[in-house]
Amino acid sequence: MTIRTKLFSSVAGTLVVGLMSGVGMAQEVTVVLPEQPANLEPCRSIRADIGRVINMNITETLTDINVETGEVEPHLATEWEQVDDLTWRFALREDVTFQDGAPLNAEAVVNSINRLMNPALTCDSRSKFGDVTLTPSAVDEYTVEIVSDIAIPIMPTLMGTVQIVSPNMPFDAEVNEPVGTGPYVLAEADNEHILLTRNEDYWGEAPAVTEATFVWRSESAIRAAMVQTGEADLTPAIAVQDATNPETDFAYLNSETTRMRLDMQMPPLDDVRVREALNIAIDWEGMGEALFGPDVLRANQMVPPGNCGFNDAIQPWQFDPERARQLIEEARADGVPVDTELTIIARNGFFPNAAESVEAMQAMWADLGLNITVQQLEAADWVRYLDKPFPEGRNPTIFQQQHDNSTGDAGFTVPVMYTSEGQYSTVENEELDALILDAMTSSGQERCDLFAQAFAMVHDEIIADVPMYHMIGYVRVGERIEYQPDLKTNSEVRLSEISFAQ
């Protein structure tokens, strides 16, 4: 049975993963990750390296997205209503406490939202809101009102990205000791491992796993071997070439999309001909098949098919090295400094075969006569190039990025990546800004159509990046625990969804 067949035949069943302890004994699991988390800051947990550890384990959100239906479901909030175009109210669960004993109430939620929006913190999760200003307030002990400066029709969905943290956590400083309401408590964290233990005072159903140890190894083959030998129970990401055992290795639909962001404000990347040449100099079919498997989907926009805003009319750039060379020479003749050193900023262990894909693109771009170097960075250094302000004194950069949109709406992608003030954006285009603002404040089919127009403008006219692939994930799991991966597996590993085989 092929990996692809196994994926679809197992959806109705369960996957077998991990270790089983004796009756009455502690039930522990070990999860091996591709990289060490840069930190454990909840407001940065949309990043996979952090989110896999803390999301819905230590910290939780007001709402949750059902990955099968796309519906927004209650979690720490039990219900919500839109009061007017700019105002939403959320009713909170009662009798919930944080792991440090503080009560979950409206004031705590207000503090968490204000902390997220605090400019003193570099919060990746804030990027989901674009340039929106939020003003939360406590209506009563268990009712929160959130007012925005522009209409946000998808506020309940957005609240599924905001990790609610204890009011006792520092407000102006990032932390490595998160405190939330989740089913697990941080017990230990160092450069070798992270240990979570079950929160015996958790408000919800007690999970089966009593302790979880997270470790990290950058090599896919090593992660796969650790699970095979029983040293670990689960790895959420292995390369396609290591997914060789249909009994333990499973493909799953992945909401991640990869791209190379171009430093559009710096020559020669400020020339649209150079940006087009970078796109058409890549043998996309050959690289995709070799490094990401036959199921990988070529990307032409930064949300996967099915998202509100996905534009199926956009045609991806095709491999045309002769035209790429012609464009570079045209730019050179017009005085564009195409011999300037361009630096690819890549991240160690980012995703399976990430380093190999960078090496392949570097070689193909070098064939155009471009001067391309690569910096492979750990997550903590890579992130300096992710957010504004970008490092001073840098070379023009081609930035390796993977973006997760499992929420079904392009509003979680377009503003942060392509508006003039977007946290990850190198684009400055007033027409595009206006179009995105219209999309953000619209709803229904109009919203989807406007985002689709924005994607077309980004791809066909501006050429703001080098879209790569919509990713298929591969996991390796052990033999004694039941676990089923889903769209969110790449960005979070919910320990409460692991049970032990009988």
C-alpha cells in the first residue's frame, strides 16, 4: 500500500503511535521535533517550532477551528455575538483557573489581548490582525467586549489564534515559562529537552498522557530512526524519502505553503524583471518530485486551495531558463546591479528537505550568472529577518518562509505578507493596500473575491515573492499509542489527542 493510499484509507480509523505503560502507571511519551523552539513565548506560537509544544497543551484560546468542517467552535469562550460592525462580545467559561491559580475572567482575557497587541513585544500572532487596533474591555466578570477600529467579520476565527495567558506573566517581556489554562504544565526546559506534565486541576477532561518529553534532531533520518527503535514515540515531520514504512509512516494534508520572500526595496530585487527571472529559473516539477514527493502541490499564492480568497485562475510560473537569462541581461543593460551579492536566509530543520531545496535553487539561480550565497540559521537568528524592522546592513535577501493557514481565510495571510505595514512584508503599494483593506472589512463571497484579486496582483503584477509548494506532511509514529494527524499537526501537537492502545 502506498503512503498516499494509506493516508486516505486511515481517515476513518486511528493511527497507531507511541508507548503503552502498565495499568496504573505513568503514561509517558517522547516527541522528537525538527528544531529547538526559539523560546516558549505564547504570543509567538503561530510559529511551528513554538506552537508544537505549547498550543492547546499549556495555553488555550477562546475559540477553536474544527479542521474537518472549518467551523469555529467554543473553547474558553462558550458563545459570542456581534454587537455592531466594530464590536464583538464573548462569554467565558466559569470556574477555569490558570496553572498558577489565577482565575480565568474577563480581566485576564483583556490582559492577554492587550499583551498580544503590545508594541514592546515582537508577537508573530499579532500579524494575524494586520494593522487593526483592538480595544478589549470587561463588561462583567465573564464577558469580554472587543472593539476594533475597522470591521472584522471573522473575529471569532481570529480569537482562535490568541493564546490566553495568566495575568501574572510579564506584560512587556518575552517568556520561556508560559502559564495558561491548558491540560499540561511546563515542568522543565533546557537546551536538550522540554518536559510537560499533566495539569491535575485542568477544567476539561483529563488526557491519557501524563508526561511528554520534547526533544529535537535536525536530521529527518535520525528522527525516523528514533521512532523506529522506540527512543521516541512520534515525530510530526519527516522527509518523503524517509517515509518508507506504510505501517508507521503516514502522509497527511498540510496547511503549510512555502515561499522565498524577496527584498523588494533593495536593488537588484527592486526590479520586477529580476523577480520574474528568479521565478522562472527554477525547475519546479523536478525539484518538487525529488524533494517533496509526488503528492506535493505547486503553489502560486500563499494559501492552499479551499481557502476563502484562493484564486484558481492564477497560473504558476513555468520553468523557462532562457527567458530568465534574457530578463537578467535586459536589467543589466539598463544599469540594474544584477551582480550584487544576494543572500538566501534559510532556517535549519525548517521542514523536511528545506536545506536541499535551498541548495537546488541556489544552483539554478547561479546558472543565470547571479551571485547567490546562503546563510543557514537557527530559528532564533532566522526570526530577525522575518519581522520588521529587518536587520540593518544586510545584503538583499531571499528569505525562506513557511506559512500555515489552517483557518480557511486569506485574512490570516495577505495583510501580514503584502500590506505596506505588514509585519513580514517588503511590499509598498498603495493600490494593493486599499484592495486588502476592502477585503478585510468585507464578508461572504465579496471578501473571497477581493482577496483573490489581491493574490493576482501580488503574483502577476508585483511579483513579490517566489511561491514554492503547498506541502504534504509525513509523520512517523510508534506502535503503541493511538493518534490521528490532521491539518494542524505541522503547527501543533495536541497531547490530549493521544491515547494508549489496549
